[in-house]
Amino acid sequence: MIPAGLFNSSTFVVSALLRASIAFPLRGSLHGPEATPVPTEPFWPSVRAGFAYLRSNVALLQLTISATFMNFFLSIVLSFLVAYVVGELGVGSVVYGLVLGSFSIGFAVGAVLVGRTAAVRHMGKVWVITGAATAVPIAALVLFPGPVVAFGSVLAIGILMGYGGVTWRSGAQLIVPGEMQGRYFGVDQLGSIAILPLAQISGFFSSPSTGSSRRTRSWRRVPPPPASGSACSVRCGGSDTRRGRPEPARTLGPGHRAEAGERFLPP
Amino acid sequence: MVLSDVVRAASWAAIALILWTLGLSLPLVLIGVGVAAAFLALFYPAERALLPQLIHEEEIPTANGILLSTNQIVGFVATSTGGTSSPRSA
């Protein structure tokens, strides 16, 4: 533990040095005034500005709320994989490691695929499809308990989460104005962190340790599909409340603009 | 982000120092981990907001994909290494 702590500490030192060495030809100098630095505000006014911006943009607000629900249900599933593997499958740490590793592999594959596809241009569809599709491998975990199914299901969950998560993050970075991104991602982070303890507690009550029957336990662990199709109809436009004028749609890449009615995925 | 990294480096160094000098002190370790986690929460929004300022818009999906996939792979390798090298795995 002591060497691990020291090694962990040293990685943060390296990270700090690398980040401190970043030369800053900020994008504002490449793309005009959109990223012009703004005066630093006190903390609470910045928090209020973040919430005000979120309320002014229905698409982002619904995205953040639905992402919170997504985090809630997936945290239950992923955090209690160990209980599933040990209690439900009755296998040991090696299988647990493989199952957990399959999520990382799947996530990495899904994340890389975003840059090679047109996911961000169709982020609304990506949001709905990946969210709804995640219910399938989760259901497979419950209906067909076994190491192979667990490996494949968690791999699929990882792919879907990686693909959807990177699409969401990229979409948000392209749509939210530069000067509001810190506030927006701060609010989003707040929602994500706030929901995790609730997920852990919910997972505790649905874990095998509660002593309910095997069949009942399994069905209780099935969360509802994490994405809501009703969210597809929202628009990604909004207004910059700090300036009091509408925020124009931002380009999503060469020759493309944000599609009205599109959504994107949570982290 | 630099401040967050520095504080987290200090937190983990302090945890290692506590374990070395005082042995396992759960309250102190929890405080150290709590401080590191608090600055992690500050780090993520800054990281997400910084990336679009450094690269062109068309590169954002690819950059995010590389960042997050690297995080996952390194996290998996590190977790596996830690798990297999811990005394209890022997």
C-alpha cells in the first residue's frame, strides 16, 4: 500500500508538470471571440450562472437529468458486479476480474469508435439507442446467469457506455459556449456525484446479502431502460443568460451544424 | 487543474507517510482520500472545459475517445496490477 500510494502521488506530480507546461494558444485565438476569457466571478455567482444557463437550455437540462438517472442505474449494476459474480454465479476473483476488465475493454473500444463514425452529428439518436440498448445486456445478466454471458454482457455495456459517453461529452463541448463550459460541467459533475451514494444504497438493498430468494433478487436488480425516448424532441438551442441574447448554434465539424432535436450521452 | 494535481499528489503522499509512520489509521486515510476526491471533483469540469480550447472542433470526438479509452485501459491495468501484487492475492 505504501509503494502504491507513493506511486500514485508521483503520477499526479507528473500530471501537474505536464499540464503546467501546456502552451496556451487557446482556441479563442483560432476561432474568433467565442472563447474570449471573461473576468473571474466569485464562486456562488458562478454556480448560479451555471444553473441559470442549464435552465435556459431545455435540451441540456433534460440531458443532465437523464444522465443523472443513467448514472444512478448503471452505478447499481457496475458497483455490485462483485456481488453478482460471487453471490449469483458463485465463482471467484479471477472471473470477477475478467468481467470487470471486459467493461474497460468495451468502453475503450466504444470510446475510440466515436471519432471514426458520425456519432456526434447524430447524438440524439446515439443517446436514445445506446441508452435503450444497454437494457439488453443488463437483462441478459439476469436472465442467463453465467460467466460467459456475464463477460459478453458487461463487454457490451462497456461498448455502449464508451460510445454514448464520448458522444455526449463531445457534443456538450461543441454546443455549450466556451465561457460557460466550466460552469456547465461543474453542475453536471455535481449531479453525477450526488446521485452515486443513492445508487450505492439502492444497490445494497438489492444485493444478495439481503437474503431474498435467488429469483427475486435477480428480478429486483433489473433497472428500467436508462434512456427515455421522449427526450428526443428537445432542441439544442438555448440562450446565454449572462449576455441576455440567444446563443447561435455551433458547428459540429466541417460543414455540419448541430441538429435540432438531437441529444447526447452522459459520461 | 495543476492545483488539483498538486493537492492530490500531496494527499496520496500523506497517506503513504501515515501508513509508514503510524500504520493503518482509518480516519486519517479517509481524510486523505476525501481531500483527493474533492479535488478530483474540481479537476473533471476543468478538464472537460479545457479540451475544446486546445484543439480544433473536428478533433474533439477523437481526442475524447483517446482520453477516455486510455483512462479505462490504464485503470484496468493498474487495478489488475494492484490486485495481483497485493499480499492477500498470494
